[in-house]
Amino acid sequence: MTDIENLTLKHLQAIRALLGEQGERLDRIEMRMGSLEQYQALFHADLVTTNVRLDQIAQRVERIERRLELNDISP
């Protein structure tokens, strides 16, 4: 009976070690996901800033065109 108990104990220890490794791997994956989420948020903020600046430039060009009385001549 002792051999079966030792074998069971060894299997349980192997399972525990494997679970520990998987837990560490999951922690690393979660850290990487957090980094990706932060990068995505920063990228989105930069995109919003760029769009706002483009809108401001478009408004300025329209104002300049009005002052110079430049009209688009459509066929």
C-alpha cells in the first residue's frame, strides 16, 4: 500500500508544480496584456489629438479661403 501512496503523492506533487508554473505563466500574460492595453489607450489618445488638430487646420483653411474669396468652381 505504501508504494501506491508514494506514487499518488508524487503525482500530486507534480500536479502542484505544474499548476505553479501555469500560475506564473498566467501572471506574465496578464502583465503583457496590461501593457498592450496601456499602449492601445495611448495610441487612441494620440489619434484623437491628431484628429482635433486636423479639424482645426481645416477650419483655418476654410477661413483663409473665405477671406481671399477663393471659391471652388465645380463643373
